[in-house]
Amino acid sequence: MKIQFDLFHFGKKRKSIPKTWCGSWTDAYGKQLIIEATEKGRYLVTVLNNQQQYFIINLPGDIEKETLALPGQFVMDRSREPVLQVEAGLPGKGPTLNLKFLTEVEDEKFRLAKNSDNLKKIRIKPEVGMGLYDDWEDDLGVPWAFPFSNFIKN
């Protein structure tokens, strides 16, 4: 029996990203993500607007939080695909900003990114994970995350 392993394909079981994927990413609106690795599989993510300013997150109980050094780690989404889940609200209660690392294989067609992929073809697709108290809000509790656009590495 012959078994082949693709040592560079961690797409479906991803728990971390290569160091070259950390750093600054920008979307079509000028919004910026800054991803910093901390301990194994954990990250700090900062989200800035097109003026390089952080956003303010309004939490229940009139608590405000800045979009600076938000904790994140890899989890499986509903499609059983790995996303870097960033806590954009109350820990464990959400909402979350879910970042999926994809590679463009054709014009506007994507697959999960592999560690060996060309960094210039990798995109981060943002999605929102609804929080416990956000079902009544049109913006799912993260108005600063919209509009969505894929991020490219700076």
C-alpha cells in the first residue's frame, strides 16, 4: 500500500499559518489587518480603517473595546474548514471575525491555501460569526467589519 503525504498541504487541518503570512494585509476599501503570531496557534489581530485608525467595538453594558490586538486562534467553521477566529466581542460570546486563508486558482475561483502557495495569490476572506446578543442587529454586532472585501498581503 502506497501512502502519499503532501507536507505542504495543511489546508483542512490548519492550526497555524507560516510566519510569512503574518503582518499587514489590506482590502479594496483600505481596511487593514495586522496579524501577529504569539504562542503556537494563537494570534493577535488588529483591524484599522483606511485612515490607519482603530475601530471602537460597543459591547453590552456600555463597554467599549478597540480593534487592537484582538485574540485569535484557528477553529473549524460550519463547512469544516479552518478559519482564524478573532474575538471581536466578549470572549466566548462573540461576535467573531473569521478569517479564511484562500488561494486564487483561476479568475475569482479559490481553494484553501497551502503553506507552499505563492503569497501573492493568497487572499484572506473575512466573515462574521454572530455573537450571542447580535441576532437583532443588521450588522451582526460588527458594523466596522463591513463592507467585506478580500485582503491581500502588503
